[in-house]
Amino acid sequence: MSSKRYETLSAYLRATRVRQAELAEWIGVSPSAMSLYVSGRRTPRLGLAVKLSKITGVPVERLLGTNSTAQVA
């Protein structure tokens, strides 16, 4: 698990030199699915986003593409 916060999955991968395929294996998805998550072309389901956040330090809100600063009316 990462104690440091990263803004994106690609920032985490660059900083830690973890390969996409390794991260995919750790959370139980295919390397091609991980590639889509890293590129932002696909959004992980909530459960996977939580796993990814715990491992990488990327906020769940960022992984899900939500605005964490938005206020509820």
C-alpha cells in the first residue's frame, strides 16, 4: 500500500516503476483493462477503485472521475 498520494495512476506507475501488468495482477484485472484505467478511457467499478486507491494512493474520486470539491446542494 502506498502512504504517498499520487494524482493519477500514470504518476504512480512512473514514480514507483511498477508495471501496469503487475498492478493489474495485484487487483485481479487483465493488463488490457489496466491499460484502459491508466489512460482514462475506462472507469473502474467502485470496488476496484477502492483497491487501486489503497495500493496506489490515488484518490477514489479521481479514479472514478468525480469532482471531490463539488458541494452537495
